[in-house]
Amino acid sequence: MDHKYGADLTRKQFVALCIALCTGTLIEWFDFTIYSQLSSTITEVFFPPSNAAAQQLSYWAVFALGFIARPLGSILFGHLGDSRGRRVTLLWSILCVSVPTILIGCLPTYHQIGIAAPVLMAILRLVQGLAVGGEFGSAIVYLFETAPAHRKGTIASLGQAAIAPGIAFGLIACLVVMYACTPAQLLQWGWRVPFLLTAFFAPVALVMRMHMPEPHDFLVSKQQLTMQRVASKAASRAAASFTRQASAAARHSVTAASLASPAASVLSSRQLSRRLEALTEVVVTPEGENDGRCVPDVESGTAAVKGMKGAASPTGAANGSLSALRSLSLTRTAAPGSYIQSTEVLLRVPQTTFTGDATKQAQHTQQDTQHTSDLDAAVLSCEEAYAAELQQQSALIKHHVPLLVLARSHWRQVLLLFCFEACYGATFYTFFSWLPNYMRAISHLPPQDTLWPILAAMVLFAGAVVATGHFICDGTTPKVWAMVGLTAVGAAICTPLLLWCATGSVAATWVAPMLVCGLLCGAMGGLMTSIGPQVFPAGVRTSGYNLAHNLAMSIFGGLSPMAISALALKLPPPALAAGVLLLLWAALAVAAAAPLVRLVPRINAREPAGGL
């Protein structure tokens, strides 16, 4: 195996996995493209023909359903990816993206089975939306984690670049059936052909993903978070048991000294649990190596501090040393990427904490010192119960709960990354989804004439994504400030370009998508594939990145056409309304940049993406 990769992979296996992961993104966007570009045909085939407005509303409601499902899918597949493994997630996501696409091509029409046709369509689109919420982000994360350290930006950008061939193949498939079929043939069977083409791509991607190894960083982080959950659960149970005993003793006039805590009866279970957690350290050490801090005593079940005078005792009466009670560690086995867990707990507390000597804690009041002393004495008193709980919980708890970890420790990162992607999502979907339909309406162009500019833009998009990943993300340019600069450029040029498009100019039909959707959004997308995964630790990376990304794409991207239409009623023409919205989202993205950098400085370091 070549250990320059982040998983146990040879060069040949790594290349094959890159192709397999990019194929999933390709299928995702292939389906999105053919569904949106064949909208008029699908509307006639699947929805009640009595009212044209109701037909359109029903079609776009089913279209929006896929976007609404994406954040839910990011939670579902993110949990699966962070708790069970990347491989399981990416296998299920490719199945749930591709199978519904093929089934849509086999569905009976409204004229054949009535209202059941749009209901079945909605169900399949819902399943697709859930899967898309997990597929793209999980693929980007896997590419980033397994890529060589000096090429993470380039390799991760390939997942984003795969959007372009997905859209291009979708547009080509639509153009072929539009030119090859008469209107009657298109309604009868021609629309099914693009959906059924997925059957040729999906099995290849599925087979190539069957033996994906888990990234090393993910395995370590997953075990750390699992052990932290073990310690948290054990601390909570041990503290609750101790405080119940203390309360019962107080009610029966038993002195607090019998429980080794002078104020145990007034200590809350929550305080004691938090103290136990705060004093518990999760350590990652190579197999056969001691971290130099503690040596377990198998017979007594305690541990002594290595190389220090005065071994730790249950009373903490060593001369100025640290008191080590147990050790909670992760031990790495000889096989790369394979880890085992131990269930001891290391509690290291400065000796002065136990003495209650206020002169050594000059910065605290006497009352605070006494309260801390009571807590630490209680910690020592429930040591045995804590150790027993750790053994029990380690046998029961096999994985962490990513969503709880995000809610407790990383919710700010999720919120800020969501805001930071606002301009990128809105800009891409405005120029890719809304603008072609707008140009058809005002210029009375046939659908084919508005697809060719998008096809050209996708060629530029792919090139811009990979170039940005290689030269900026794998270079020394601060990535967040580069993204802020591109956002400012977008804010400056989008409104004039949209107003130019409103004149009906054929030149604008070509220039605007190629410049914005191709070059600008391509560069922004290349940056985000390196910024996004670095915001979160590996153990919650799939959940955090998927959730923030899909919320941004669904709200700022998927809802953009509806938001533009609504604002255009008060601020005509629609092109001006679109420009104002993009300015608003650009301001939001720029405002989120500085807080995000302060919270996670490494995302803006002047180093390659993998050099952190």
C-alpha cells in the first residue's frame, strides 16, 4: 500500500475510487439537468391537463420537494457516514440517487394510471433528494481525506468538477431527443430515454465503491468521539449515583465525611458530571508506546504518574504532583487505519486543587476555592464507580452521535459555513436554472438555443474548478479571502449582466452564463471543496459539511427562482430583482467570512489545504 494517501490504497485503487466518486456526482447532476430541461414534456405527461397553471405549479412543487429533502438527507447520510463509515454512506447514496432515476423512466403516465403517476413521481424525487443530500458532500469529504497531503485541493475539486460533465451529458441527452423525436414521439417515449441512460453509469460506480477503505484520520477521530461519549455517559451515571447516595445519607443524618465529600449533599449531579468530564483526557498513542504520563497498576486498578515523586493516591496526597486515577486512550494497532480502544480513564488534577488552600488560589474567592475542593473530593470519592461505569458503557456504546456533537460543539461552524456559501449557491442556480427560462420568455427563443450557452459554460466551470483547486487551494493563497474577493467580483458584475440579458440580446445569452456560471462559480466551487471539509473535525465532517452545504444550496440556490419571482412583483423587471437578491446574499457571505476564520483559523492559512 502507498502510505502517501489518507487510506490503505495503491495508486491504481485511488484513481479508480476518484472515478467512482465523481460518477456519483455526475449521475446526480445528470438527473437534475434532464428533469429541469424536459420540464414542459414532463408536465404534460405526469400532471392533470385541466389547468395549465396548476400543471406548472405541480411540476415545480415536485421539483422543490427534492431540494427540501436535501438537508434531511444530509442529516441521515451524514450520521451514517460519521458513525458507521464513509463506505456505507457512499454505497447507499449512489443506490438511492440512481435507482429512482431509472424508475422515473419506467413510470406510467397520468393518462395511464391517473393521480398515482404524480404521486409516484413525488416519492421518487423525495428519495433522490434525500440521497443527494448525502452523496455530494460525502464524496467531497472522502476525496479530501484520502488525497495526498500536497494535492488535497486538486483532488477534492474533482468532485465539484464532476458537476460539469453531469450537466453536459444531461443537456446533450435532452438535445438529442429533442432533435431526433417529433413532439408526439417525445411525449410518448422520447422523454424516457435520458432517465434510462443512468442504468449504464450506476452499476459501474456501485461496483467500484464496494471495497472502499476508511480514511485514517476519520478512524482516529471517530474513536476519539466514541470514547468521549463513553466518558460522558459514565460520568453522568456515576455522578447521579453519587449524589443520590449523598442525599440519602444527608436525610438519615449520615455525616458527609462518610462519602469523602464535606459538601456532597449540596453538589449537583450535573456539576460533578461536568467535573469528571473536564478531568478526563482522551489520548491517542501508538501501540507499544507509553505517553510518559501514567503507568497502570493492574492489581490495584489505579495508575501512578511516571517519573514523578509521590505516586497518585485516592486522596491526592502527593507533593505537588499530578493525581492520575485512570487513563482513557486509543491504541493504534500495527495495521494502518486499524485501531482498538481501551477503557481506562486518566484524571489529572493539580495537587493544589485538593488542598483547599486559598493562599495558592489568590485569583479565586474563598467560597470558589471551597466549592472546587468539594467537587474534587467528590471526584475522588466516586472514582471506583466511575471506572466501573466506563467498563460497562464501553461495552454498550460502539459509536458517537454526530448530530449531538455538532449541536453541542460545532453549531457555530455550521451556521457560518451556511451563510458563507450563500452567494455561491444563489449565483449558480440563478444563472443555471432561472436565467435560461427567463431568456426564453422575453426573447421567445426555442429551448435548444438557451441550452448551448449553458453547455459552453460547463466546460469553463470544470476548468475553473480544477485550476482553483490546484493553484490556490494547493498553494499559499489564503482561501477564505480569495473567496471573499470572488464574491465581491460577483456582486459587481451580476446585476449589470442580468440587466443586459433583460434587453433580449443574443450576445448576453452567451456571455452571462459563461462568465458567471462558468468562470466565477467554477472558481468559487473549487475553493469551497477545500474550505468546507476543513471546518469540521473528521469525526463529524460528513454531517457538518453536508448539512451546511445542502442548507445553503436548498435555501439560497433551489429557492432562488421563486424568490426572484416574488421580489419582481415589487421591484420589476425580474432581472433587477435577481441582481438585488444576489447583492444581499453576497453581503451575507462576506459578513460570515471573518467570524468563520476566527473560529477555524486553519481554513485560511497560507499553506496547502493538506499542510495543516
